[in-house]
Amino acid sequence: MSYYKISDLEQYFKHYKKSVREPRKFWGKIAEENFLWYQGWEKVFEFEMIKGEIKWFLGGKVNIVKNCIDRHLSKRGDKPAIIFEPNSIEEKEQIITYNELYTRVAKMANVLRSQGVKKGDRVCIYLPMIPELAVAMLACARIGAIHSVIFAGFSAAAVNARVKDCGAKMIITADGSYRGAKTLQLKTIIDEAIKEETSVEKVLVVKRTGEEVSMKEGRDIWLAPLYEEAEETNIAEIMDSEDPLFILYTSGSTGKPKGMVHTTAGYMVQTAYTFNNVFHNNDDDVFWCTADLGWITGHSYLLYGALLNGATTVLFEGIPTYPDAGRFWSIIDKYKVTQFYTAPTAIRSLMTEDYEHVTKHDLSSLRVLGSVGEPINEEAWHWFNDFIGKKRCPIVDTWWQTETGSIMISPLAYVTPAKPTYATLPLPGIQAVLMGEKNTEITGNQVMGSLCIKFPWPSMARTIWGDHERYIKTYFSDFPGTYFTGDGALRDEVGYYRITGRTDDVVIVSGHNLGTAPIEDAINQHPAVAESAVVGYPHEIKGNALYGYITLKAEGTSRDRENVRKEINQLITSHFGPIGKLDKIQFVDDLPKTRSGKILRRILRSIATNEMDNFGDTSTMINPEVVQHIIDNKL
Ligand code: WT7
């Protein structure tokens, strides 16, 4: 019996039960049958949740890049591994086969070694979405260096904080990057980020835009001449299962960003397993994840999960609206993409564009659509389903986190019947529970609670870099004995999960516990509404009242605002009764968002509650200018 591929719902339930009853057997078999190990493990896992101590495949020896590339060469050497689509449609694409990827990674790995990078060293990577970014990540992993990718849109201050926190020895960057019609000067940002004394000894610079940069003697080096000279083969480092693979920073609502540490074997096993099952992977597929490699989605599915399965993965440098709003659809057409994985924020913005941008292109290659990052509202779900998938492609609404490493709750394409706005069922191995007050599990269906996971899974982050105490406090203290996700969820009559938002966003109105996501979902059904964010603010009688920030579609802006307000509240009332009505509705031009597209409800809540002196960490915000505008027009 192999557990690697689930073919139907009955088998899903079988595998799920097996994973709960005999987790050692379940994961042990998957790990043994599908990967290349230098040496097998002695123990599948060992853990103590209360102390945040989790280990998988103890004693195993492995290299994830051998599994991503080398072992595919005999069978798939000439198969495209990465398809690179540049920002400009004038520039030619690159089809990088597994053979070619091997050579590129080997050369880069040899360059890194020649510059003194060793196993365990931290290397920060601040690159645009170009092949060198993927190659740099894999080269680090090949030689056992710990990569920490910093999204190349972050400010010098954000880079500085991350570089300092992990004590990076090297930064890999580029002269500049293309984003739509703009170019960004990446090297200048790095110079600013490390102008004071840091741990950084070398800055390796990739030439991309060709603009002039200043090179500091003894510290900064161009990649090209070293790369040209480098040997084309490389012997991978033998890693322990629990050796760190990478650090990825995620921002908390307070305090500095958390450097989540992922280790080697468990991450490898579970990203591969989930990629294969959630996206219904077939050997001739072309997988496209639009997330930047600077986010966990890019790490786990664009890169590692795809390559571990020997798939073809698309790497797109540009933005959805350049040269026009049909770019995504043109790329699907050009490469005959079969799986398309994106975020609700991208869907919501593209659905406001002229539909001709879609119909111009042939999307018939698509088989699976995916969504990640926030709850997908019903409007967006239906648009995605009707107009992109033409009602023939299952949508997988995948719930997970930077901390979880891989997808946790999600339909499996062609296996799990979907239900709009529901992430549906936990994957095998994921023991999701809803917790209530006093650390008690809420059993049964048609219930709501704090979403926790009561048993460890292979790809969970093992610690916060340099701060294990904070790791324990953040994830293992609210509901001792379980991992607390920070999200609220409800479980419907058949056991499907719906994520209702971060629990710090939950608003108690007149004693009723309302998730913000379902209310926003109702609001977004109004034809004039583009996006919405709901937060609570103190109210004398109700305890809390609801404040809605709403952006209108182009065709909605001409409507009478008072009427739209009324209709929105009628819509909410029809879903939740008058309890869900918004006391205040402010129409805004734009909502404050993180660079990964999440609405920053925390900031909106501070504005609604008049606590504007401290917005917490705002370094990840993409559009800080909208905040003042919202404050100026506050109701
Ligand atoms: C938080 C994690 C994991 C990849 C991208 C985000 C929210 C994520 C969904 C979904 C509802 C979702 C949760 C989660 N979230 N996916 N399908 N439905 N909410 O990673 O930045 O670590 O954020 O994103 O609130 O806790 P992240």
C-alpha cells in the first residue's frame, strides 16, 4: 500500500484515519518510498508540544536538492524544470531543463563555496523573480547554507532588521529589478541596509538591469565572472534531517518580524506530498504559482514542492497588469498552464478589469485553480470558477501559514467536493481541532472556535531564529498541548472548515462572536463593492460595533453613497440578522495592505478605535500613503 497519491474521497478518509492512528507508519512509508536518503532515520518523530520541541525523521541523512534535481536526471533530464517568463514581453523566455538546472545550481554552489560560505552559514537573498533567485536558494540548500529570502520590495530598514537578526554572512542581490514599467535599484537598498557594521562579509551581485551601481572594495563582487569560471558539477553536503534549511521572516502583529526556521527532511516530505495531492499532479503538467519566492508559498510550491515531484514550474518576473491586465491569462495560454495558484487579492483586482482581457486568451489547458493567503470571498470564488476555470476546474482554497510549511486544510483537486469560502478538510496527518475557553476542545459539527492542531506534522517550523521562548509563547501557550494557529474557524454540518479570520480580528457584538471574513464576504456580494474590511470598535451599549472600510468598483463610484450603505446593511442582515450590521461605513480609495496582499485590519482597527499613535510594525505595508487619507476621512 502506497500513501503518496490519493485517488478518491473514500481513499482520502482511509489515509486520514491511518495518519491519525498510525502516524509513524503513515509518514514513514511516504518518506521511505518517495525520496533519496543517504541514510535512513532511526525514529519517525519525537516531540513535546508544550516545550515546542519537535523532531522528524531523527538520524536521517539527506539533501533536499539531490531530491529536487539529481534524482530526476536519468528520467527527466530534458524535461523543463523552470520556465522563466520575464517582465518585458520583448525579452525571450528561458526554458530551463532539469539538466540545465543541475548545471546552474552546481556552478552557483561552487561560487558560494569559493567565497567561503559553509554549512550552517546564513545567506540572505534579495533578488527579483529571475532564475538566479531559484538557483541561489537551491545552491544554498545544496551546500547546507541556510537561505533567508527577503522579498525584493522591502525597504532598507526591513532588510537591515532581517540581516541583523539572522547574522547573515553573505547577501545575494542584483543591480536592479524590473517591475512593470518601473525599475527598482536593489543594490542601492542593500548599500543603505548594511551601511553600518553588520555580519555581512560579501555581497554577491547579479547583473539584471545593467544600471550603474557602486561596488565596495573587498565586500562586493559581481557574480558573472565567478560563475563563468565555476565547475559544472558539485558534491552536495550530507545534511541531517533536522538541520535548518531556511529562515523566512513573517511579521507578527506586534514586535519585530519572526524568523521562522524550517528544517530539511520533514519539510521535504510534506511539501512534496501536499503538492502531489492538492494540485493533482500529473507528469506532463505545467504548474504556475504567482507568489513571489520571497513568501512561503513561493518556497513550498513554486520551488521545492514542484521540483521534488519532477514537475515543470513557471517563474514570472512581472506584475499582473503589465503590459496590460491580461498578462496572467496570456501566460497561461503561452505555456499551456495546467495548475494556476494565486491569491484572492489578485483575483479581486483582475475581476474589476475588462473581461476582454480574459476572452482574448485560450485558457483550455487549465485543470486546477488554487487560492491562498486570505479567505476567498464568494464573489471572487464564483468569478474564478465561472470565468477562468469555465466551471470545469476544481478550485482548491488552501489554508496554511508560513509556520506550517505546507498546506494544511484544503480540498484535494478531483477528490474533495468544493464549497465556496470553505477550505474544507484537513489533509492526512493534520489533526485540526477547534478550541474554546479553558483549553477545551469543541467537538461535534456546526461549531466555531480557535483553530489549533493537536499533533505535530513534518513541515512545521521548529523555532523562531534566536528566540525559542517567543516561539513557545506565540504558538504553544494559548492552548497548552496544541499548536495555536491564531485563526478562528467554524466547522459545518459535514465537518468542512471555514476560516473566519485571525482571532484578534474577531469582534464580539452584543455578546455574539462574529468572524470578520463572513461579514466581508456578504458585503462583497454587493455589485458596487470591490473590496471590504470590517473591524470592531468600542461601543457603549453593544460592547463593540462594526466599522466597515469599503472600496467601490469603477462603475459603483457614481452611485449615491447613502443608498449603497443601506443596501450593504440589508445584505448583511439577510445573512446574519441585524446583529451583523455595520454602524459605520467609510468608502475609501484603497485599503492598507501588506506586500503579499493581505489587508492590514490591525491598522484599520487602530484608526476606528482612535488609537493612532502606534500602528506596530508597518515595514511590510505596500501603500502607506492610503493610511493618512483614511484617517483624514474618518467617520
Ligand atoms: C495566514 C497565514 C500560507 C501562505 C500564505 C500566507 C491566512 C492563508 C488562507 C485561506 C483563509 C487564509 C490565515 C493564516 N490564510 N490562507 N485559504 N483561507 N485564510 O502565509 O503570511 O504566514 O499567513 O493567512 O489567517 O493564518 P502567512
